[in-house]
Amino acid sequence: MADRLKQYIDDYQNAVARDLNKYDKLKDMDIFVLDNSMRESTVGQLRGHSIENKRAIFNEVKKCGFQHTIIASFSHMARVDDIWMKMLIDEGEDPDYLWAFSEVTVGAKKDRTPDTEKMPIGLRKIKEGGVRNVFFELDLGDATYDFNLFSVYKMYQLTRKWMSWCYENLHSKSKILLNIRDIEEVMETHPERVIEFVDLISTMPNKQRPFGLAFEETGKSLPEECGHWARIIRKIMDDNDYKGHLLVHVHEKYGYCDAIALECLIGGCDGIWAGVCGEGASMGQASSCVTLMNMIRLGNKKILKQYNCDNLRKAAIEVTKISTGKPPHDKQPVFGKRALDYVYHLNKDEFHLADFFGVEAPVRITTLSSPDMIRTRLVQLFGDDPHFTLDIALRMKELMLEDLRSDKRVEYMSKFGIAVLFDRAGGSLTESMRNKITSGNETGPHAQFLIGEIRKVWDELDSREEGVGDNMLQFDSFYHGFMAQYFSSYRSLDSKKALQALDMDSDGMIDWDEFLVYLTWAANEFPKTETPEELLAIAFTEAIIPASRDEMIDESDLAN
């Protein structure tokens, strides 16, 4: 039996080693990055980028050390790109690193063959703007042209015609990339077209060959087939001693985009053209940030020397904000808010994103968190405190499990959430905790309205006391204004405990900021609350009353 089990183990280990060997190629790769953040991040957005937006994105990209940048894509209509391109050249940006898109043709004629005489609008505008590097896009599928009437060889001749025009009219050392835009469709139905076109380009005289070839995946294919596209194209290039780059661009659709990007690099690509963040056409794209970080994680040290990788995450976040007006989704890999979290334990992985980017990793608090993780989160948010013990952290975990069994959907990650949990578990909110919570107060307009209505009642009560406008209420005023419907008597033990729980600085008064902690928590936890009365009820029944149960009252106070 032992021999049989050992055979299973050997089979497993050999299979894993065999499948993982392919990733070794990524460890030593010098990857070429053509940044497409200015164009890709605006595709699919409701608004295009202004000059100011483009400037901000361009600056973020430069901080990452990306030299080559796509700055424009043209149509017959005047657009911001026309002005932006000329502006960069006039400001002295090195045109050797600036790129713009152009079609190989102006479109199809009535017989579905390309117009071979008219100059593509992109080329004309590129010349006017002073850019010298052209990223040509072409199609080899039946959806655009009738290849029974217009052969692949004729498409090659047309492509070569416009390449020669670039060398003669833009710059003798113009860099040219050729993107087979519809490779996904063609490789499924007519792979011979791609193979013939690549072979024709690869057999051109060495000095006339383009800087490189490229293809893009639209989100429908599987990683393995995309890897084989790269593999066959690279083989044709190698067989003809063509040393050009091979770039890939991957769109998101079914969750494969980042895996496809890596598979293509393993297969034969040596570069990507992509935006630094995930925004893009359709559902997005495989960002350069995530692709490069995966290669670093797999052991590639060259990338650390090629690019300023410690700026990748910040650039991805900023470009997302510029493009959408919002930060990246919290769960976006690498540059989302939660990408740096410790989730299940405090043991660091061999490679941890937080360490790489030089930021503190927050500990995510869930019912799976250990008491040690809960205590660590308290210290992260409020500083070390002798009251943050493992015993109270264990009680906090027990309450979380009780909430789960009671079907209460409560969060414990925010300052508000974990502070209320700490209070419910028998801890007492300190003045320092209160100040840190209220200083970071973030609520939406509706929550602000509800809290504002409660504040009006507070101010009315305050106007009847001495020291009007001091942001404080006496216990008696607070009880009659807010607590009476939840406690039978001002002098009852339960009332005293609740007032003591609210009096965080133990000055015998209720401070507005002390009360605001619970109101804000209630507003954040129950965003569908409609009225101020409902918000008060939630604050008392879900937070203040549970927190008061562990308060200890001196017997002498009961007489007051």
C-alpha cells in the first residue's frame, strides 16, 4: 500500500513540476512595455479625456519609467488628440518614444476590398503632429474584407506601401508596429492568412522590417490557444531571423485576461501594449500593473531595473480615478483597496504586495479572523493600548459569530465597526478612539441629512442648558431627548450603564462627538435607513445598549 501511495505522490509532484516549468521563461524576460493608458482608459467611458486628463495620465506613466507611450488615435473628426500630440512635440518630448495609431486602409469599398489609394487619416494627422512612430492596425478576417477578391499578399503589399511612406515622410528611423486586430476570428477559421502575412513580413529585407508585430485578444479565447498564437508567430519570426518585438493586448470578458497575458508571454511574446490600470474597452483589459507584478512575483528581477515598479500601484490607482472619477474596485488585484490585506492569518507570504509597495497591510476582520488578528487591527487603527488584550479580542470574535448565527450582516473592518464591536465586547471607547473615529468621518448625503436632523434636536436641548453651544449635554437632557423611549427610568441601572458607555472621556457629560460615533456607525451599517427616528433606534438597539451591558456602575452613582 505504501508503494501505491508513493506512486500517487510522485505522479502529482512530477505533473506539477512539468506544468510549472513553463513559468521559468518569465523570470529572465526583458519585457517591452508600450503604454496605452491615455487611449485604453477612455475607451468605453462616457466622457473622453481632456488635455488636463491626458497630462495627468502622462505624468503618472512617466513615473513608472515607461518610455514608449501611445499618445493618440485619430478619426476624421477633430479631437483632443490632435492638439495634445502637437503640444507634446512643441514642449520638447522626445518623438522617438511617442506613438500614434493608424489604420492600414481607409475602409472597404462597395466590393469589400480595401481602398489602396487614399491615405489613412491617421497617417496624415501623425505627419501634421510631428510624431514618427506608427502603430498600424489591420484585419485579415471575412468580417471586413473579401479575401477572395483581395489576397493576403495584396494586404501585405498595401501595408508595405504605407510603411515605406512612413520611412520617407515621417522619419528614416520611424518605428512601426503591425497589429493583427482580428486574430481571434482568423485563427479559428483561416489560420493560413495570419501565417502567410507574418511570413511575408518576416522575409522583408532586414532594414525594412517593422519594429515588431502585435495582436490582441478580445476576451473570448482560452489562455492555451492564445499562447499558441504567440508560439507560431514567434517561430515564423525566428525561422527568418526576424528579431522584432511581438506584443499582446488582452481584453477582459470572462476572467481570463491576466492569465492570457502571461500565457502569451510564455508562448513567444516579449512585450505588451496596455494601460497601467484595468479600465478599457468592453469590461476592461489586462493592465501592465498586474502583468508586471505577476512577473516580479514569479522571480523576474530585470523588471525591477527596467521600470520604477514601486510606482506601479499608485499610477494604476490615479489613472483609474482620472478615467472614471472613482478609485479602483476594492477587490481589484494588486491595486484595489483590499489587495494588500492580511485575510486569514498574519504570516507573510514569501512575496507580499504591501512590503513591495512600502505600505502597511491592513488586517481584514471577518468571522475567520483569529483573536491575534483582531487585536492587531485595533492597534493599527487606534495605536497600542493595554486594554487591547487577547481576551477581549476573543470575546469580540465570539460576538462576531453570534451576529453570524443571528443573521446580522455587520462589518467590523472600519474604525466605526471595530470600535463598536470592542465596546460591545466589554471594552470602553476612549477619548482617543472617539477622536480618531470622528476625524475620519465619511458619510453620504442621506446619512448626513439624518444625522443633521438629530443634531437639530441636540441643539434645541443644548439651548436650554448653561454653556450653550459647548457641544455637550448633561445626562438628564440627553436622557429625555434621546433615551427615554428605550429605558424606563433615568435613574435605572440600565440607563446609568448606557450613559456611562457614551461618556467616553468620563467627564459626566455626553459630548456630541461621543454620540456621533454610534450615529455614524448606524448610518454606515444600515444605509437604507429612511428617518432620523429609525437611525436613533438602530444606534441604541444595535450598538449603545449592547455596549452598555458590560459597564460597571459604582453603587454610589445609583443614588444620583
